[in-house]
Amino acid sequence: MLLFETDRELAQELGARVRRTRIEKRMAQKTLAAKAGIHVNTLRTLERTGEVRLSSFIAVLRALGERSGLESLLTVAPPRDLYSPVPGPPPQRVRERRP
């Protein structure tokens, strides 16, 4: 079951969560923007629509001290068995199969 029907809804929710977190930490938009190294208008856009560059979003999370939540998505692959065959290089392209 999906929590959000569209990408836009998901982006708006991320922006709303950034806003709630900023307010919980009692930070003004201007202060957070300066700490993140972005323009205050970029932060306002993030909080309102969620539509900003990924680098700006990461900078805001870092400034809020919340980057670990995003980093949890980047789990490290488990170590491979030394006795299993070595996989070949990953494919460089993917082609759709014709019917």
C-alpha cells in the first residue's frame, strides 16, 4: 500500500516534515537557510512544495541534524562468500524486449 499517490504528494510531505522539524528545533527560516548554505527562498520552496535540488535537500537535512534518516537508505551490501563465483561486471545498458 502506497502512502502517497503521486510524486508531488510525496515531495510536499517531505517539505512539510522539514518545516515541522525546523519549527520543533525553534529555528527561523533565515537561520536554517544560512546554516545550510542556501538562499531563504530555496528553503521556502522546499517547505511549500518539496521541489528543490537534491543537494539543497541534503544540505537542509545536514543543517537540521537529520541526515542520518536519508543515509539509512544507503545500506551497504553484505559481504560476499569468497567461494562463490565472482559475478561479471554490471550491465551498462538495459534494452526492452520486443514482444
